[in-house]
Amino acid sequence: MIVSSRTKNLLIMPALVLTIVVAVFATTTMSSMLADSPQATTTMSLAIQPSSTAVVSSAALANEQSWTLGDIVINRPGQTTVLADGIVMSYVLRGSAHAPAGTIVKEGLFELNVSAFQPNHDLSGQQAGRWYIRGNWSITDAQAPQSVRGQRYRRGGLAGTLVNEMDENPFASTDEFSLPLHLPMMLTEEGWVRGRGTLTLVNTLEGGSVMLVVNRRATIIQPPRGEP
């Protein structure tokens, strides 16, 4: 029997179409399985990461800075304001700040403006009888020009916030206490810095210390693992 070329093509065409459909279906199914598999997704993600990607290290830019506080004066008993939800006691604390070396501000004035709130009943996020401390602190360089002192984004000092809650009002007694300090991102002579630390006042409030772990803005690029 003689089969024409046209007839042969008509017989081959359905088989070819079926083969293409099966291949497309298999590829789609495999992609779907890989997308649904966390392990496969992670493996693929790691596989396509370029080997030359650099890692920025901020830990290498952190250092501890500390100041000794002296001649501290606090306006005890402070200013008391009676509210419907409780009482607020406001204090201003000032003293000298001295750093031996390696700090942004070597000699200056430490100042803390703070309020302590005690609710007389439970409020949202606050418990009756506890003290909620909020304040602003600063260390101003004694050698900085008067025109730039106390400016947050100019040279001449450091400034931040204080937030804490306690069972007792620390400013109403002469016992030693410590409070956390926060240093938001700010511009100094040494560049952009931020950090956290602790304010400690001794039992007579005649002295104390400030300790900050300061992180400078990352400028050091470390090579990826496995490269010199």
C-alpha cells in the first residue's frame, strides 16, 4: 500500500501535539512542587545568591563610651501635678560629665528632664501604683560654641530619651538606682551614631555615671565568607 506524504503528516501531527502537551504539563507540575516546598525554595534561593555579595558589619563599629557624673543637683521634691488618673512628679537633674578618653564629648554638662507618673487605677498598658518614667537627657560639650550647644543634629553634644517603669519613684529617695538610656540616630563630629546605655546615680545623688554602647553608621564592608 502506498501512503502519501500528506497522509503521513496527518498521522504524525496528533502524536506530536500530545508529546508537547505532556512536556508542558510536567514542567508546570515540577515548578508548582518546588514553589510549595520550603526546603526546595531555600535551596534554590541559596543557589542563586551571587558569590561576590558583600556583608556590612555594624558590630565592628560599636564601642562603649562612659562618663563620670559629679556635682549633681536635683530639684527635690520636684513639681507635683494632680490629675484625674493619678499624679505626675517632674524633676530636673544637672551635673558635670567627665570622660577619661575615647568619647565623643570629653567634658560637659549632663542634664535630665524627667517626669514620673503614678496612675491611681489601671489604665491601658499601665498598672495602678507603679511609676512610669519618661524623660529627655543630654550631655553637652563644654567647649562647643554656644550657638551649637543642645542642637540634636549639630556638633556639640549627645541627646536622647529615657523610658522605664518601676515599683518606686527613684527620684523621691536617695537610694542608688539605674535607668536605661536611649540614643537615637544623630549627627556628631564623628558621623552618624546611635546607641543604648545606662544612667546610674549613687545613694546620695552626689555622683554617678553614664555608660553608652555607641554604634556608628556602617562604613566598613566585610568580604563574603571564603574570600580574603
